[in-house]
Amino acid sequence: MRQIIFILLAIISSVPMVYGQEFLDFNSRYNRQKRVLVVPFDERIYFNDATADIARRDGLTHDEIMEYFRYQLNLNLINSLIDSCEVVDLLKDNTREDEADISGLYTTMSYELRLAEFELDTENMGLLAKKRAEKLEEARRKQREEEMKNARPGMRNGEIVGHRQQTDDMYLHIVIGQPEVLKEIAKRRNVDYFLFVNQFDIKTDYRDPYISGQRNVQRIMRVHFSIYNTEGEFISGNYASTKVPMYEDDKERIVNLYFPDIMRQILKKIKFH
């Protein structure tokens, strides 16, 4: 009987450990804590179709609403990461050094659209089905890369021409123009990685002319992010998205109900390699 109890206790105690490693595991390879500096999104890179509705409800300005979502997104992301790594929060203390670092990082950043990284769900597939799915995904990605290349503006017969392209499978990526800025901050703050929140947006798909006035229409919330190492080298990037009802104008409800799904997706998609 005592042996059975010990076995049950061992099984129960192992459950949280397995769950805790479902998303991030920084220590299995290097056997030490990673330090990650989280960079909040630039106030200028904020798009929210719900801003006007929230403003009417709460009597707040555009900038006040933007700052609310900026702070809450930063807070939720840090709380999600804190069990897996040490997090450096530039918004927590709001010191002159923090403000200078944020300003310096923003100064060296530029933006471009890139194809997001998608992982195929091949866990329950046979070997042949898995290979076929991987080949199809590779072909799809090459086709999209070719479409993106052809859609770039260029000169033809003395005129600038370009083609409209879909962006559903793309994320807003940041390009670091001065890697030495990251190196200096990383050394001073003793961090291993930079996690940039590139953009936060809540947008309505207005391509459907019949959606106006319908309460069952969904807005799409997206959070775009990129990860760099201390040498200023790009590691990975992606986005997380979820649907928000168009009638939702309560900023606290938006954070409480829809941010958790965003956080789960970000943790699954983050790659520190």
C-alpha cells in the first residue's frame, strides 16, 4: 500500500513539470537562466479600429487608450515569460535609463513585411503523409515568396508599378540598422536576447461590403514580434492573432478575455535558438 502511494505521489508531482515545459524550456541545454529584454511596441506603430468606440465609452483620448494597451500587452507578456526566464522590463521603472534605451532601440529600427513561420501539425501523420505535407508547405512558401518579389514596386516604362498582395500570412518584422546599439545595451543590462513587440493592431476586414452594422462581425487582433540575440543577429519572428467581436468596446474585457490566447500563441511560437 505504501509503495502504491509513493508511485501515485511521483506521478502527481511530475504533471506540473511536464505542463511547465509545454511552451518554453531555456535551461535544458545551457543549464542556466536566460535573461530576456522585452521591448514594447513603438507608440507610432499602433492600429486599433476599436479606439473610437472605446473613447466614446470611457471618455479617453487616442493616446490614453494606446498607452493602456501598450502597458497591458507588455505586462501580460512579461507575466507569461517570468516562469521560464528572467525578464528585463523597460516600462516597469520608467527611469531615464529605460527611456534612453527604448529611444535608442527605436532609432535603429526599420520595418518590413515577412512571411510568418508556420509549423505543420504532423504529430499524428504517417511518414508518407508527413513528407507530402512538408513538400506542399515548402511549395506554398516558395510560391508566396515569388508573389512577394513580384509585388514589390519597380520601374516599368518610366512609371512606378506594383501589385497588391495578401498579408494574412505575413508579420511586420523589424530590421536592426545599428547592431552595436543592441550589443551595448545587452552588455550593460546583462541580457541574452531581445524580444521586440513590433506592432499591436485590432483591425476589421472591410473587404466584405455587407459587414457594416452587423454585430456578429469579428475584428482581428494581432501582435507581431521579432527576437534578436546580443550580437544583433535575427533569431526568429512571427505573429499571434485572435478574434474580437466588433461590438466589444470595453478595454478591460478585451485585455482579460483575448490577451490570454495571444500570450499562449506567442509562447508556443517563440524560438530562442
